[in-house]
Amino acid sequence: MNIPNIPNIPTDNLYKFMAILGLLIAIFSIVAPLYASHVLEIKRIHVFHKIDMATIQVTYIREEQADLRKKIHAFKGSDSTELHKELNEIVEKTQKAALSGSELRYLGQLDEYYQNKIDQLKYYRYIASLFGLVLSLSGFYFWYVRLQRPSELIAASQAISQVPSQVPSQVPSQVPSQVPSQAAETSMS
């Protein structure tokens, strides 16, 4: 089953194959890391969002703890059941905040990991595109020097060898013995 829209890649020659493969590697090494970097940047944005949310939670809980400490100092002689209830709520929130703190550390490490991967992709992109360009340029160079130029020289020599055979040969009956300029010089002297 032939797909009519896809052209055949010329692989009849090693140098053409090198040139085309090098171009494909160069193009792919530019496009693929850009896409992967984009995906990693989106993940980093999600990580930043989670860090911001966890930071807000921790800040809110610290403010509640400070408010509760003020209330404890203000209500030292009053009914303690209400204070115990608020204290239990703050303890639960503090435990959640401790989880948020560990989540913050994890998210910070995850962000560093994504940033390192993005930097590695940039490095690999440069190396792979350089390799693809060198492969492509060497393929085009060798294709031209070793195949195209010699075939052009052969075609030119065949064209030159066919030119005299196509012209009708007329041999003049009398060949002048002297060139006209030399004949004029001899008559003047």
C-alpha cells in the first residue's frame, strides 16, 4: 500500500543519505527539545503554584497560632473549654502545616530537578544539532565532490566529443600555404 503524499527519500547514494539524515537530525534536535522544555516549564509552573499555595497555608497557620497565643495570655482566668477547642484546631492545622513544609521541600527539589532537565535539554540540543549539521554538510560536500562534479565532467567531455561529429566535415580544396597576415608582410618587403 503506497501513501501518495510522502516522497521517497533518496537513499541510492550514501552521501545523499548522510546529507538528508543530517538535516533531519538537525531539525529534530531543535524541535524536540523545545517541545520537551515547554512541557517541563508547564510542570514548573504547576510546582510554583503548589509552592505558593503551601506557603500561604503555612503563613495563615502561623498567624492563627500567634492569635491563639494572644488569646491564651488574655483569657488566663476565663473558661478553658473554648480555648482547648481552639487549641486542638490549631494543633491539627499545625500538623497539616508540617506536611505542607515537607511538601514545600519536595516541591523545591522537584523544581530544581525540572530546571536541571531543561538545562540538559539545551546542552543536548546544541550537541545534536551540531552533529546533524556536520553530518549534513559533509554528506552534501562528498556528494558534490565525489559524484556530482565527476558526472558533470563526464557529461561535458561527452558533449565536446559529440560536437565535431555533428558538424558536417567540409575539407577545402585549396589550403592556403600562408596565413593572410603573413602574406601581406612578405609582399611589403
